[in-house]
Amino acid sequence: MKRLVVIGAGPVGLEAALYASARGFDVTVLERGQVGASLLRWGPTRLFSPFGMNVSDRVKALLGADAPAEDALLTGPELVARVLEPVAASLGERVRTGVEVVSIGRSRMTRRDRPGNPLRFERTFSLLVASAAGEETLEADIVLDCSGVGVPCWAGEGGRPAPGERAAASRVVHYLGDLEDKASEVAGRRVLVVGNGHSAANAVVWLADLAEANPTTRVTWAVRGLNRRPVQAVAQDPLPERAAIVDRANDLAEHPPAFLTVERRAHILGMRDGPDGVEVRFSGDRKATFDLVGAFTGYRPDHRLIRELAVAVSPVSEGTAPLYTALACVTDCLAVPKPSAEDLETGEPGYYLVGSKSYGRMASFLLKDGISQVETIVDRLAGGRR
């Protein structure tokens, strides 16, 4: 029986564990935090896609009468409590939480040893993991890396840290749940939102509701472009929740109410943390001081654990290189074609980036795509091909 390790107990990781177990693999799930840790940071933000699109029929059957309605739009914490925790419980001791994967390599080989040689591929994977009990080494025949893209991108111009941004970290949030947690601190204060994607749109809409209840709240929204409606909209969007958030955020930007200032073509050139707040310098010789900065500028994968694997990472997306080539021209998540098994190859047979980590910084990922990847990869492995 082949030993298969899944890294990450999020939606795609647990789908992978459930399916691989059913196909006869000896499965272990390693989760650094708790089940669904990344989703717990979403706060009150609801998924744009309905429940029925986000899980497999296997999960629906497992949940039975307790499954949410097909059209339910769950928040991240709701998805964890109602779906992921029951799935994890069904997998029992195969799910290990509080276990961090520090490094992955081939047994007794560096990434430079025997590249492309079949002898390399006969060696098992060796994983150094750390937990409260200490460090240990695990062996695996297959590794599915479903650890996501939880590393926030910097707010500075060009995606680099702005001078002073690291020193101001205590006043900067990157997750919508963290913004909600600071509601009592934010009300009646000065807030900067950076970014023009869906996370930034959600933040601006949430702050608009907060400002309605607390009229002294002041929000500045900094976007890189000049568009009056800065968040990209999908024509006749089939996801009503996404359309509603995008439309409301764009309406606020186009006709800013008293609480909101929109700074366009505003690249962050520097931050300086002081007793009165964070002074932020924008391009165009502009500056302002804020009590809190919401930097919703995207997220990237962490590849430090695979430095000794010969993995082909896209220089553009930081995800799987062949997958980026296959999806580079796709602009909307609902238009993503089903990738081939070859699109999911990383160059290190038996090691796969799965789910949002395979997309890297591409914004077109949906949970259903991760489920499709899981089935493609596991079916191929179960068929004896690597």
C-alpha cells in the first residue's frame, strides 16, 4: 500500500484524503494549525460560490442530512464547522493537527542528484515535521501539497515591501477576519484599504456598514489604476454574491460618500509608524496618517519546504508551471477548463501542488477546481502511472 501524505487540512486537502483513502492509499494529513485554519481568518465574508459547487458528492454523502443546502453561501468559519470538521472526524487519526512540515526531500538526495534519472524516482520522500512533541522524519511515496497561498503580498509599489512597512506590521492587517476582530478599534478611526481585488472590495463594503453606524469613521481606498470603478466586474455574473459585492464597492468608489476618499494611481512608497498612527506616502507626492492599514494585495504560496525538490514553479504565478501555461489566458474562475494530468506535473514525480497552491497568484481558482485536480491525480496514481 502506497503511503500518501497530504499537507494541509483545508477543503482540498480533506477532499484529497477522503478520495485517496477510498482508492486504497495509506493516507496521513499534516496540518500546521487546526482544521480549516485559513478559512477561519475570513471572518463574516461569505464564499461567492454556493455549497453545492464547493464539495464533492462524497462529502455530501458523508454529511447526509446535516449537509448545508445546495445554494447556501457559507462564511469561512461556517464551512469549517459544518463541513470540514465532520470530514476530518471521519478520517480519524489520519488527520494530524499542530504538525508543521519543515522540509521535503528525496531520501538521501539533494535536488541536484540524478535529475531525470529513474533511480531518483525510486527513492521515497523524506519529510521533516515539527510538533509540540518535537521533530520527526516521515517517509512517503506520494505528497499532495494542499497548503494553500496564505503568505500575504507586500503593499509597497511593485509588490515589494515599502520602506517602513515591516516596522509598521502591528498596524497592518491582511485578512478580513482580522479586520472584523478590530471592529471596536476601527470604529471612528482612520483606515486605509490597499488593493482593488475581491478582498479589498469586501473590506470597503464592510467598512461602509461600520461607518454608517459610526459616522466619524474615515476610510481611504488606495488603488493602482485610474478606473472610476476599480474592481473588475464579470458581465452577467452567474455568481450573485460576487456581483453584489463588486457592484456595491464600485458604486462607493464612483460616488464616494462623506466617509470615503478614493486615491487612484496610488502606489505605496513608504510607511512610518508613529505615536499618531502610520504615515503613508503615496505616489504623486501625497501622504496621510492612518490608525490601521488593510493591505489586501493578494497572497502567495510558501515554497521554502521544497528547496531540495526539483519542482518546476512558474516564474509568473509561483504555482505549477505547466498549469500556468494552460490557464494563462483564462480571466474568470467559471471559465477554467479541466486540466490534464500533464498540466499538474511538477517535474518531481509523486509530488503535486494541489488546489489554490497550484494556481499560485492566479485569481481564477475555485474549490471545484481543486476537487477536479484531486480526482485526476489520485486516479492516475491508482492506475499505476506516476
